[in-house]
Amino acid sequence: MDVADGALGHVIERLTISHHRRRLRRVGWSAAIDPGPGIWASGNPPPRDGNAFDVMIDGANALQAMALAVAEARSSVHLTGWHLTPEFAMTRGERPTILQQLLAEVATRVPVRVLIWAGAPVPVLRPWRGDLRKVRAHLMAGTRIQCALDAHERPMHCHHEKTIVVDGRIAFVGGIDLTSFNGDRWDTQGHPPRGALGWHDVAARIAGPAVHDVADNFAMRWQAVTGESLPPGAPPPPVGEIELQVVRTVPDGMYRPLPRGDFRVLESYLRALRAAQRFIYLENQFLWSPEILAVLRDKLARPPTPDFRMVLLLPAKPDKGGDDTRGQLGTLVQADGDKGRLLACTLYAVDGEKDWPVYLHAKVGIVDDAWMTIGSANLNEHSLFNDTEMNLVTRDPLLAQQTRLRLWAEHLQRPVTELHDEPAAVIDRLWKPIANEQQERRKRGERPTHRLTKLPGVSRRSGLLLGPLQGLVVDA
């Protein structure tokens, strides 16, 4: 049965990739799935020099920085999201910063424009149209906040990007929605048990010329939804030394200024993963894109270097698609062939009366400490072909390495000073023993002693048909 499932899964996967190629070729985006030479995604916007790029790990840090930047706005605040909770507390403590109160106060001084998904058109998925209309009414009530609902979605898909642009000079891009829908996005890097689902996420704050590209994307979508054309403004001057590129997913036929769409999140990932030589590190909510999995399997089956390693950090129980991800992970296990190059992990909040899963919502990719992306895009068909998404890409080696070390220090519960070694050595010395030990403790019914563990339910026999089948159903 496993052999039949695997064979049928590969057939469906090839059909899905072929379908994607035809779709992209039809709209002139073949380069997204079969990129030519070069290190950056082709087309516009191009990579920009002269940026500051600050990586903010987990909600407590990121949300506080967002709240401070919005509070200090001098000319405008433009915000996009998948969902929004007006009562969401961006900071905690005796005097928490409540989202609606913050935006309402700022809107007395400068324009505040909020653009969120309109919700699912039929009440099969949540949130649906009625949910978001209530959110908009609540957010705007008694305030000068402008809020628009974007219904330009493909069937069964959504608007998923998460950005904030302040004064056209600072932008936040990442995975964090300002909402408590399906889980509280506020969490600390220690991930203590909170009596509820924990939440690991990552966002970036940028300043410099690349902010203009984030602002332009908002203006394009805002005009399409409201009819209001925003003044273009001038790109901010250089303020740092980081070269970065803003990449998007915008489905074809969605907005008049982009009739062919934009599929450069896919292109960026494929360029980087195919070029990987030493290691691939991915944090993501989902992993069942056939294009991505094909590259990962090839790297494991034909490693570019003897010490090549791949570490995947995924949620133990994603809100959907968990079996699909495990099915595709099963094909990676097969490609690895017990060579020990692959490690799939998850996180739990431990030390309380109960272990609470930490929901891995971050969308981070780091390759060889030479390439890094942070954004809103998951590694599935939704994010790479059918939802609106935005990621930042940089090829700055120091920034990529520093970010990896900060993430690994958090997950391994070790100081950064213990991690200054070749990534493969750290993976073999720390990642594998910790994850394996904690998995064995759980199997024996013992309490874990560390938050990191191997992702449960993954083997070479995992539902090999489910990942490819989901891809075909989603984008057929």
C-alpha cells in the first residue's frame, strides 16, 4: 500500500508541477519555476542597496516595536493583514497597548489606512465575510481609521501578507498578524507555558530605499479596493548597508496593474534551495509545495557536500494540512535514506503542569548563511501561487548568520557562544541529540526536559499520497 501511495503521489506531483508550469508560461512567468542564472529574483522591484534590516523574533519583541513606530507616525500609517482583532493587546502588562486605541489616537493626527482580507465568501472556511465586516465596523466605530476589505481573492484563497508602513520610511514585513484569531500572537522567546497555545513568529523592520517597494504594493492594492490613488512619494534615502529585495506572490488576473501576477516568492526560494551547498534551514507553518519538495529531495538524495544538512522546524499540529506536510516529509525521509542529513523538529512549552505546543508560524529560510528570507509566505500552493504574500530577501552573509544563531540559541536553549561552529557540527552535536532524547522521553511517557523535539508522526511510511493530492486539489 505504501509503495502504491508513493507511486501515485509522485504521479500527482508531476501533474501538479506540469499544471503550474503551463499556468506560469501562459502569463509570462516561466522564470519563477525555471529560473535562469543570477542570484536575485528577476523583474521588479529589483534588489535595493542601503537598507537597515532588523530581525525581530517572537511577538513580544516585534509587536512592541510595531506599536512604538505606529505611535510615532508623522504622516501616515498603512497596514495590511489576513485578519485583525481590534482589542488585540500589542504590549502586555499594567497598561497594555490596545490596537484599536493606538490606531484611533494616531488617526486623529495622520491618515491611518487598514487593508485586510474580506473573508471567505461562503461560510465553509473561517473567517468568512460576515466575521470581517464585524471586525471592520468595530475597528472604525467612533474613530477616523479607514479600513477596507479586499475581496479580490481566488476561490478558496485569501490575502495573507502582513505589512505595516509608517510615514513611507519604516516598514514591517513578516508573519505576524495583529490578531488573536486562532491563537494569541504575543509570546516571548522563552515560550513559557501560558495555559494556551504558544506562538513562535518572526518579522523584520526595514528602513531605506526598499521601504518604497512595500509602500507601492500597499498603494496598488488600496487603489484597487477603494479607488483612492495615494501620492507616490519619494524613496527613502539610504540608511544602512543591507542589500535586499522585496518579493511577492500576486495571482494573475487579480489586480489591473498586475494582470500577469507576480510569483517571485517561489522564484526566490527555488533559486536559493537549488544553489544550497552546506545546509538548508527552514521555519514554516506548512511544507507541501511539490516544487519545493522536489528540490529538497534532490539535495538529500544527491548531497552537494559530504556534510550537507537540512533542518526543518514545523508545528506539531498545524491548523490545516498537517497530514499533507507529514506525507511530503515521508518522501524526504525516503530520499535521505537513513544518512542522517534530515531533521524535522517542533517545539513545546514545558515546565508547567502540562506541555503546550508552540505553534510554528514563522516563515524563515536560511541557506548556507548566504541567503535569507523572512515574510508571510508558507511553503504550499496557497502562498506560492494563489494568496497574496510578501517576503524580504537578502544575501548578506553576516545578517543571515546572526539571525540563524539567534534562532538556534532560542530553540536549543543555549547561548550563542556555544553555537559558533560549522552548522553541520552544531546540528550533529546539539540539534539531533536533544530532539532524539526528547522524542524518546515522550515515547516512554516521561515529561520532556527541553522544548525541542522531533516532529511526531514522520516516517518513510507517512501518508505519501496526501501532500501531492492536496496540491492538486488546491490549485487544479
